[in-house]
Amino acid sequence: MEAAGNGGRKAQRRRAKNNMNTVGSPAECPVCMTGYDGTVQRPRTLPCGHTVCTLCVDQLNMQSRVACPECRVSHAVPEGEQFPVCYAVEALIRMMRDTEVAAASASPLPSAWEGEGAEVAAASKKEAAGLSKKMRSFLQEQEATVVAAITACREAQSQLDQYQTTLAGWGKRQQQLEDRLLGLVDQSRNARELLQQEESRAAAKEEELKKAEQGLQAVLETLRTLVTEQEAAAAMPEVFRCGGEAEQAVEECRECFPDASTVTTARKVNVASSATLETVQAALETLATEEPRPQADPDSTVMDRLHLIWTGSLTAEDLRSLTQPARRLLEAGRVFAVHQAEGQRRHARISLEAGQLCLHALKDDPTPRGAATLQVCEVVPQSPPCTVFLDLSWPGSAPRRVQIRLSPDTPRGRQFLLLCTGQRGPSYVNTRLFGVDRKGEAGEFVMGGDYESNDGSGSSVLLPGLDEGEYQWSGRAGDVFGVGWTDPIRGVFGQFGIYTRDRQGGGGCPRVFGEVVDGLHVVAEAAQHRNIKEVTVADCGVVL
């Protein structure tokens, strides 16, 4: 663990040193060429490692993203609206100023020694003090160690500064979420109060109807006991009054209940509250489940490890932007794409080669422990146009890459893509080139792609309707085409051919679905090998 920590600090110091040397003067911003200061124009470190002053960062900020003026990599602006201060550059500036002050106060030196005035003066002072040459060398080493430790401390401070800024931003966002939750609670409380008011209003109306009913019951008893016209005439006013009051109460009940506004508000709040509680419950269940902590690179920074913990896994956007954590994981060989079909889970390695992201053919082996994973469908296109690759090897020749641009979108192009990734099961890995036609002549081409029999006798049809669609007609060197023969029983064959020499006389193939964009000389050398069937596809995949 100590060795890993020392290695991480050394790597950080190397990065700081390299960053300082990327521009003419480490004390100047590479954009505005203005010297850094300790206030407005403080040096800020971008995730790619380059340094820009605060004012230029603000000017480069476009829709919360900043493009590095050195490498052009685009970075998202942190939560606190600023990138961390580069304390290493500030320390260097202070050291340069201290050296200038010391040189100015010292005795004038010959012009040939002006650049080393401070060191010579210090060495002379130590020599005059009676220190031996060995001791002076030892002290210089210790000074360098102390300066490196100071730089490491300031780098750690910079990381913690950015970490605190990020935490403050998250805390602010959490407060906003809490306020929204409290707002939902207030709405729920208001809806409950409306329901209570409506309930009280309904209860009052119900009491009014009960009294009306009681009055009508009394009138009914009176009507049943009347025996003379005089008694009937005397009872009629009360009958009319009680009947009218009851009729009015019933009509008001029909008109006023239910209150549409109250019920609609309560329903909406109920739905929103229920959905929120379901989400919260699911989140609480997730919190209760302890997940394995992602393994971080020993040389990673605080923000790298924070990103890995926060996201839990790499994202396609991380890969496309080639963020610093993504680059480190790629360099360590720990990025994989996962594909699951018919209950089978396989993985494909993603590598960074010559600045290109490459997904290699899927394998049945389990994903390595501590790997960063994403889904194959997140990074691999579903159909052409796209670029794929075949790594060809034969006895005496190490695997060499052939890149093929599949275009336009055709059934044979889609099958070629699927066999380069292995998403349907089979792939071109370990298949052989089974033939070469017109060897040494115009129109020479090699044939391969028989993943079934590996000798050219298999049909190798992965998708139906291979010859349907709009294909190109060509016979130029580098064209990739579908072989032309068919079987009366099995139908069309799915193998491919690659022209290594131009055809003459305007001839060609009507089923061209791609073109070799890099490595055609490798195919041409394979065509001249003494036994074409010894040429094997060692690996294949797709360029992301």
C-alpha cells in the first residue's frame, strides 16, 4: 500500500511538471499570455491536466462546458462553477519570485552565471560554512524531496478544494430536493385541509337534511290524523314550509356536492405523493443494500475516485469524452462492454489504441474483478456506416490490423458488423482465409468469413436476405464484397472477399459493402503467403 501511495504521488508530481512545461512560461496563461496572480488570474487545472487562468476559463465557458485550449478536450464545469486552483504552479511562481529577489540582493555575477545565481550563491554559502561536497549533495537531495512534498501537499489541497466545491454543490442540490419534498408535503397538507373542510360542509348539509326529514315525518303524522277541513286548512302552511325547505336542501346537495375543485386537487396531490413515496421506498431499499465499492486506480485523484464511486460504473459519455478516469481505466485494461442474450452473459474488452477506442469481439469468460462495465448497445452502432477491424496473422507474422469502413447500410454489412463483435454468437475470431483468386494478377482477391466450416464449404449466413438492398458495383483494390456463388439447396453464401489489386476493363463485383481504409498492404501480403489457409483472424471488433 505504501509503495502504491508513493507511486501515486510520484505520478502526480510528474503530471504537474509536465503541465508546467506545456507552455513557454509556467507563470503565464497559455491563452491570454498574462502572468498568473494570486487573485483574479489564479491558475486553474482542467481535468485533462492543462492549466488556464480564471478569467480565460470564464471566457471559454460555453453552456457549462469548457474546451481545453491545449488539447481541445471538452470538460463539464464543476458544481461550484470553477475548476480547482493549481497550487503547484502557484508554488513554482513563488519560488521563481523568491529566486529573483535573492538574485537581486546578491552580488552581481558574470553574465554566464546569471541563470544559476541563486544556486551558486547557496552552494558557495554552504561551502564557506565548511560543508563537504557529499553533505552538500545530500542536502540538495533533501531540499528537492521537501519541495516535491510541498508540491504534493498543494496538489492534495487542490484536490480537496475541488472535492469540497463538489460536495457544496451536491449539498445545494440536495437542499433544493428537500425544499421540493417539503413543498409536496405542504401541498399534501393543504389538500388534506381542503378535504376536511369539504367533509365538514358535507356533514353540515347532512344534518340539515336530517332536520328536514324529521320535519316531514312530523307533517306526515299530522296529515294522517286530520279529520276536518278546518284542521286540514290549518296544517297546510306547515306542510308547504317543511316541503319547501326539504326540497331546497336536496337541490343544494345535488348542486354543491362533490366540489370539483377540491376533489381534483386532492386526486392530483394523492397521485404525486404516491409516486414520490414509491420512488423513495425503492431508494431506501437500495440504500439498505450494501454494494461492493468500486476499485480505484492507485494513481487516481480524489475527484477520480469520487467520480467512480458516484457513477458506480463508466458511462458511454465518459468514453466519448475520454475523461481522465476513463483514460486511466482504459490504460489499465479494465473497461469492458457486457452483452446478455438468451441467458448468456459475455463481455468484450474496450481498448485505446493509437487514439482510437476499439471494442474487441465478445468472449464467454467472466468479467474481470473490479472492471468498469457498460452495455454493448451503448457503444456499438446497430448498423453501418461504421468502421470495423480484422487482425490477420500467419506463421512468421505477428497480428496486424486491417480496418474496414462498412458503407452503405446493407444486409451483408450488418452481418459483417455482427460477426466482428460476436453479438449473435459466432465471430470471425480464429477463422481462416480459405482462398485467393487471380493470384499475382489484376483483380486479385482473397476470401474468408466461413465461421461454420472454416474452409469455404459452409454457407455462413447469419441474416436473411443478404443480397437484398442497394450495393455498390466496383472492383478497386480494397473493396470488400460478398462472394457471388449460390447453392441450389442452401441458397446464398455469406462469405466475403477483399480485392488486393484493381480489376481491369471496368469489371467488378455487384455486392460491394465496404472498403479497406487502413492495412490493405497486410491483406496483399497475406495473398502472397505460400498457403492462404494459414492466414488466420487473430482478433476482430469495431472502432467506436
